[in-house]
Amino acid sequence: MDAVDRSLADSDLRVLWTDTADRPGPAASLDGDDRADLVVVGAGYTGLWAALRSLEAEPSRSVLVIDAGAVVGQASGRNGGFVSASLTHGLANGIARFGRDLDATLTAGRDNFAGLVSDVERLGIDARLERTGALAVATEPWCVPEVQEDAARQRAHGEDVELFDADGIRALVDSPTFLAGSWTRSGEALVDPARLGWGLADAVRAAGGRIVERTRMTGLERHGAGVVVRTDRGRIRCGAVVLGTNAARSPVRSINRRVVPVYDHVLATEPLGDRLASVGWAGRQGMSDTTNQFHYSRLTDDGRIVWGGYDAVFHDWGRIDERFEDRPETFRRLAEHFHTTFPQLEGVRFSHRWAGVIDTSTRFSVSFGTALDGRVAYAVGYTGLGVGASRFGGHVCLDLLFRPESPLLDLDLVRRAPLPFPPEPIRTVGVQLTRRAIARADAREGRRGPWLRLLDRLGLGFDS
């Protein structure tokens, strides 16, 4: 057994964030037919923020949240906990796709970020919020100019960004692979993702909402002036529905055309104790590198490093299965990259390994829509940057249902639908071709081959 295998040998297939003694116990399931003014499907961030805002804005409107599993049991509780003010998966993507009203979109994102911070503090949510900013590091020579160009773009749009050469970035976080970097101090934070979700669920209940778990939606249908949500445990009659279902298969066909499920895999080290001093990282910033297949990493309260990303694994025909979460070849690749990045941590072991499903869209950012004559609203396609944007997503869903005069509904981000993915089997062939093309681009100093250039011309522009 080599050093990489030894570092993984004792790891448990468990999500670090939810592997805690004070994890909430299970909530009740739906018990037969029910009624509510608003039904929220999905007890992740989008659904919980929508439920909370509805209860606070209209206390007389009864709200019932249902989830097929547990509160934040899927993507919302499995991510890295990176909170960004960006609603467009970064400024470059926002300029390319929503340049016409970019300023308004940036303002909405900053307002949403400030609102999230304010809500966490106002509600007393123990989300372990850290406003430490974010580091972007270049680990290949061809990435250095990209880091510099992105920093210049951000500064031009009012962000607080500092650039560093190799010595400067290594003084912040020490790795022989770091060639340059930037520190974005504004609009970036970290949270414990599960604790944020549990705190939101507590706030929903305190405001009078109900949450039921292990209750799977099986269909939606019009009923009189309202909607019936069919579940495996009963039927719920309601006036309106918010869908925050991530990449799960939906009875709303337009959602299935907009997103594909991609698995992201993550490792967490054992607590590093005094060994963390060899890395530095006194600022505790969230960090990512800037190749197309990128890693993200951060510190935890007890001195672990969470290390994820790189492989974005799509299973043919968009299959989702718990068995896909344990993928030894991906975890081993992540561990190899970790030890290359931090050779001073030789011998450190990983305690946890896990995976989660990302709802990837063709424009890398959330999109919105309605169904059943406007009585159902949804937000999907966050593409891995939804911790902050999901608050905005939940609010927009409510505006689509109840506030048609809302200025947020005029944003291109909200009005324009992304290009849909093609039907199967073309979708699977296209996604797998794209994954291989992205890996080849990284191996060729970022040079994009014919397939990626074609996607760029079509407005798809896959680069992560």
C-alpha cells in the first residue's frame, strides 16, 4: 500500500458536515392527505429560503415544506460552504451572458449577499459564518495571466481584490504549486453548510411553517384554482408550489431539459493540529485553483482541510444513484493532488470522503421558470455556486408566484432561459465529449480544441 492509499485507508464514506453529535433528529413524514397555501418541494437552501421569506412577508400564508430525504440531506448539506455575492457563477460569466443589465445583476447579488449575512445574524443561526474572502491561485503558468485579468475585471466593477506573485501567495498559503494568486476580500464568505440549513429549518418552524421529511413528490396537477402535489405518502392540495429540487428528475419537463446531474467528490483530512502551521493559511480564506478542472479547499473549525472538485462525473443518461457516491478512482486522484499541493503534510490521513450531485446548466448559473399556469415556480441550475445564490433563487420564485411587479423579474438572469440540453442519447454523448475535451485543454496549457470552440460559438462555453 503506497502513501496515497494509506491516507485514504481509514476514511469513512460520510459527509463531514452532518457527522456530528448535535445533528438534528429526523422530522416526521407526511401522514396522509394534507393542505397548505404554499407547498415547497425540497428542504435545501432554495426551498428553505423561499419558505422563510413567505412566512415573514405573509404570516397568514400557511407553508408546508416536503423533502424526499432529510433537511439539507443532498447538495445543500454536501458542498464546500463557499458563499459568493455572484449570481452568475463569476464575473466573467456574467459579462459574457448578462452584460446588458450587468450592473443591476451585480447590485442584486451584493444585496442578496448582505441580506444573507444579515439574516444569519438576525435569526441567530450558528452557521459558522466567516467573512474571510476567497483566494484564486494559479497552479500552471498559463493560468497566471488569467488570474491577473480576472482581478482587473473585478476591480473595474468595484470589488476589493489584491494580486500576489508566487512568493506573496505562498506567504498566505504555502504550496510549491502556487505561481500567483488573488485575494477577493469583498462578497465572499464561508459557512458550515449543514448548520446553515439546519438553522434555516429552525427559523421556518419558528415562523409557523411545517417541514416533513422522507416524503417524495411523485407528480403535480392542476386542481380547480390551485395545485395538487402527489407524494408517496398522500396528496397535498395547495394554492402554489415552489420547486427547489436541484438535479432530481422532475414532473416539470422543462426542468429536466435545463439541468444534468454531475457528481462532485470531496475529502476531509483529520484535524491537523500543529501541522497546519506548515501550511500557514492564517486568513482562513476559501480557496480554488484556476484550471478548467479545478480544486476547491478550505479550513474547518477544528483544523481540517476540506479538499474537493476536479472530477465532474456524469453518469450516462443522467443517472443518480447512492452507489455512485463511493468512486475510489476519483477519491484516489483527489488524494494524489492534495499531497502534491501540500507535500509538507506527508502522512496526514483523510477522515471523511463523500459526494454530492450538482445541477449543472448550460450557462453555469441559476435559471427560473413557471408551470401549471403560473402556479408552480422553480429555480434550478446553480452549477455548484448556489450557497449564496439560492437565497436569491427562493425569493425570485416567490416573486414569480405572488409579486409580478418585482423589479427582479426584469433581470435577464431571471427572464431568459438557458439553452436546453439535447435529448438522449445525444445529451450523454455531448456531455462525455465535453468532459474529455476539458481535460485535454488543461493538458495543453488551456488551449481549447475544436469541440470546445464549437460550444463557445453556440453560447455554451463549457470551462469548468
